[in-house]
Amino acid sequence: MPGMGHNRAVSTPNFAGAVDLGALAASKEQQRKADAAVAGAPAGSIVDVTTATFQAEVMDRSMSVPVIVDLWATWCGPCKQLSPILERLAAEAGGRWVLAKVDVDAEQQIAAAFQVQSIPSVFAVIGGQVAPLFQGALPEQQIRQAVDKVLEVAQSQGIDGSVAGAPAGTDTNAEDVPAEPPGDPRFDAAFAAIDAGDWSAARAAYQRILDESPADPDAAVGLAMVDLYERSQSLDPASALAQASDPSDVQAQLAAADAEALTGQWAACFDRLIATVKVTGGDDRERVRTRLLEMFALAGDDPAVVPARTALASALF
């Protein structure tokens, strides 16, 4: 089974499990590329699967063409990095394999059948036989290697058909893939600065976008994450957490919340900042409230966000 990996290497603090700013930038590009490729994908090569359609779309289909099952959820950050890559590769394959997408929250019966322990989880189904492929958001090259292995095994078993009338055993050329729509050039400077670890330049680039488009969500999240990484360059997470025993010590609580955010401990991060809101006032309280709103943006669809927003409202009013 391939190992875990990041989608894009950037200069960031070395915290295990840290939120990956490079991945945030890369995922925007990946989704843009996937949208372009999927628009030209053969019908039936990328399908959303439910319990009702699983037998036909996955098990029956796997008798003639290999099926790769992507188990994901809307709140899962790594899923947002992985799914666009799988979609693009499925589109590029021109029908030689099927990508079956399963929302584990909506289709818990399927998730239970696959004995899913964490997501994203990816499985291959060949000739009705299920085999685990990998977990987590891998680099594209490793995903390509995994897909190539699936095709190799399928072919060895005589399963080399296709969907939507695409010729069996053929692949699409790069020229056949629809041209990618141009990206937003305003983000290019921010992405380049992120890759170089130049947080000041990245912040300036995101701020320019927000000056022009104050409601741009990608720029707002990018700016918040740049600020988090720059604040954390010399942060010792263990020390920050150990020194945060007094809820009224705003600076200590903010540092500890940064340590928790960097390791994806969103519930703990939110609880800490809400507790600090409750025991502070004036400028200190507003400072913590503002930081908490930034953390909500960074956490995205994490399940801890909704109850934390409710708790914040109660703490404030």
C-alpha cells in the first residue's frame, strides 16, 4: 500500500499532521483541471454511487471494466485534494476504468461493507473482487502508479473493456483532453510565494485580491493560513500547550490554539478560544473572536465548526 504524502512541497513548519498551505493552493488548481477534464469524460466513466445503484454501477460493471471506488465525505479536507485528481485521471483514461464516488455520510451501508476506518479510502473492484488500494491524499504520481497496477491486473484477468463506447485497450492523448480554462492570474503570485516560503509576499498577494474582491473566500482562507504559518515558524507546540493553563492569558491561549490548529485539532482549538472569549473583554475579547473566525475559515467543513459557531454566539450574547 503506498504511503501517505503531500500534494505539493512547500517551506512550512515541521509539524506532523499540520494543515498544508501548499495543498490548499494545489487543490484549487487540481479542481480546476478536473473540471476541465471531466467535461470531456466519456459518459459513465465517473459516477456517484448509492446503495441502490452499487450492484449495477460497481459489482456488475467490474465484470467488464475495472472500477475504482473513492470513499469520501464533504467535511474531509484530504478528500478535497484527492477527488479532483481521481476525476481527472478517470477522464483522461477515456473509459478504460470507472471512478465510482461514494459519500460515506449519505451511504453508510456501503462504508460499512468496505469496513472503512478513515477517509479518503480507495478500493479497486475487478471481476467482482474488492481489494484495498490506498488511503489518504497521495501525490498524483503515486495515484497514477496505483491506477496503472489496477489496469495491469484487470488485463491479466481478461477484463479490459471500456465504457461509453471507448475502444478497449486504448488511452487518450494529451491532445484529446479539453483545454484547461485559464486560472485566476491574481492567485499566481500568492502560489509562487507560498512555494518559496515567502509569507510576506504571499500575504501581500492575497491582500491585493481581497482589496479588489473583499468576499473572495479562497483569498480570505489563504490570507488566514499564511498568517498562521508565519506566526508559527518558531512555535514549540508542546511548550505552547503547557503554558496555556490560564484562560485569561490571551497570548498564551492564542499560541496554544495555533498549535492545535496546525495539527488539525479543531474542536480543541475552538473550545480553547471560546473559553477565552468568556473570560475576557474589550480589545482582548475582540482579538480572540477575530482569531476564532479565522480558524473557522481554515477548518472549512470540519464537523466541529457548526457547534463551535453556536457556542461562540452563546459566549458573546
